[in-house]
Amino acid sequence: MNTPIKNLNDKDPVQDRIFLVKDKVLGVGKTGKSFLTILIGDQSGQLDGRIWDNIEEIQTRFEIGDLVKIKGVIQIYNQRKQLIIHRLEKADDPSLNKDDFKIKERQIDTHALYSELFQMVQAIEIQPLKQLMLDCLQDEEIKPRLLKAPAAKTIHHAHRGGLLEHIVSICKVMQFMASHYSYLNKDLLIFGAIFHDLGKIWELDQTEQQQIYYTAPGQLLGHMLLACELVEKKSQRILGFPEDLRMILKHIILAHHGRLEYGSPKVPMFPEAMVVAMIDDMDSKMDTMMSFINQERQSGESWSRFNENFERYFYLDDLKTKWNVK
């Protein structure tokens, strides 16, 4: 029986084992010699693999997402396990199922999240805004898209139902922000939590294999413009909808990336818009960081690999209840 990745130890041989390739990076060592780093996984965890010889030819044999057959040996380097790969071949056996080499992903109850979101919208006090938001959430095109949409292609909440998960998370933070900072308009904060990324239901889509890609409207227009068009279309159907409110709502959407260099056409120009931008950024970063840390914890190491996005290593110990008295 093959030893699971999490149970492999220093100097353990790996003989013709099948692994799933989760990442592939070409690097250059201190001596100037090229090497190939791959992240491989099975149902128990993941492991860094290093290839030092015949790099140019080997890297063309496989891509991220492929199953590969590997021969090598486990080595400890910088207090982390890694697999020194002596031979690698793509595994083309049709009887192999990639799902058998994946850690089971978290399941999201999007219908429960939608119900929770709907209750928060029911509490909106600005009546034309409440009608606008209910009209959108109950729209026969929008609701089914929202129940399955990812929040991003790769960075944060990049999975089926991730957008709704992101939205509800921000809404809960907004409820606290409005209670703590009494001068903030809670209705506008809830609107921003829901609508800042709502255009992504048209910007992003998924293949049957759950691969996320940008649609033509996503590439040509982007989620901010798509959300603003939605606000314009829905609000025009509401008799007496305040023009200044419509303008405020669009600004919240257009400013939610916070800075021009981050893709916002406008910077936040009033407190509610600023809070939406900051909490969106925080929630996105928390999900990105914790997804990476949880993935790295599968290695059984104390420290993560270097994270290019955050430009740092992460300490992998779970501190939540570390010092609690049992």
C-alpha cells in the first residue's frame, strides 16, 4: 500500500506513485542552474517536488491538473519535506480518476446563505432601495446565477458559490460596522456588500469541469459597469426612485476597489463607500490567506512556502485555541 503524503518521512523512497499536479514553477538556483518545482497532492495532503535535470524536456510532458507517475526520494530542506524527483511521466491510464487524488473540498449551502441574505435585505429601511434589492435578488435570471457564481477566477472565494459566501460574510461585518460607527448608513453598507461584486454573475462563468473563465461581457465591460447597468435598469422601473440615491449607489460600486491603481474608476468619496472598499479588501485577503494556510497545513510543516501574493512565509500553527485550558 502506498504511504499517504502526510506520512512520508525523510529518506523514504517513492516508487512509481501517482500524484495530482497542483502547481508548476520554473526557478533558478543560486548557482544559476535552472530547476523545476511542482506541487503534488493526494487525498491526504500535498508536497513540494524538485526536478534538477533535463528540465526543458520534462516540463513539456505535463501541465497543472495532470496526473503524473513519479519516482524519487523524500528529503528535508529548510525544515520542510520535499520530494527529489528522479523520474516523472504523465499518467494516461483512463482508469485513473483525478477526484481520487484531491482533498475533499468544502461544501457550501448556497440556499441557506441566500435565505440569510434575503432576511438582511428585508430589514432595509430605505423603501426604494429595499425594493431595488429585492427585485434583483428575486430576479429569475439573477438568483440562479448568484447561487453558483464564484467571486473571482483565482484569488479569493474562487469556487462555486464563492460570491454568495463573500457577500454574506461582508454583510455580517457591515452590521457590526453600522452599530459601532453610528454615523454610517447601514442600508448603504448592506447595498455595497451585495452589489459591489454582483456584476460577476455575468463577468465569470464555469465549465462543466468547474474551470472558471471570463465571459465576453466580463472582458469587454467588467463587473462594475455590469452592476451599474443593473442598478440603472431596475431603479428606473421603481416609481419616484431618488436620482441622488441612484448616483450614490453607483459611486459605491465604482469606488469599491479603493484606489485608481487597483481598478476603481473613482476613489471612495464618502464614508460608506470607503467602508465598503476596506471591508471588501479585508474579506478578500482573509479568504486568500486562509485558503493558502489551510492548503499548506496539509504538508504537516510549521511554516508555509513563500507566498508571492503576500510576499511572505506564513506560520502554520493554529492559534485559535492553542492555549485554552482543556
